[in-house]
Amino acid sequence: MKKSYKIEVDCANCANKMEEAAKKTAGVKDCVVNFMALKMNVEFEEGADPKAVMQDVLKNCKKVEDDCEIYL
């Protein structure tokens, strides 16, 4: 399943950090962050609970970029 989320991030480098952090999160098959559109497109692994996975994604992104935001 794929879902798109609105994000808030200050720079393209920070967006790349968020993308890498999201890709390393359990339950995420793939993730692409579009800095210009301020969107995060996440593909979830089969059987993963998107709400639970996205809470972990947000936590992991906050570790690398503490002022970022993902609107769940």
C-alpha cells in the first residue's frame, strides 16, 4: 500500500535525511521525499499497519531533523 503525507522541512538536505530515516524504519518498503512539493510518499510492506509505522517514521525523522514535521 502507498500513502502520501504532507511534510514540513527547511531544506533539501534535511528532506534527504528524512527520506533515509524513513527507509530504515521497520514496515517501510520504500519512501520518496519531494522537497519542492513538501510531500513524503511511503510504500508500506505487506501487512504493515500504516498508522503504527508512521509513528515510528516520525520518531526516526525527528532524530535526524528535530524541527521536521509529518502531518499524519
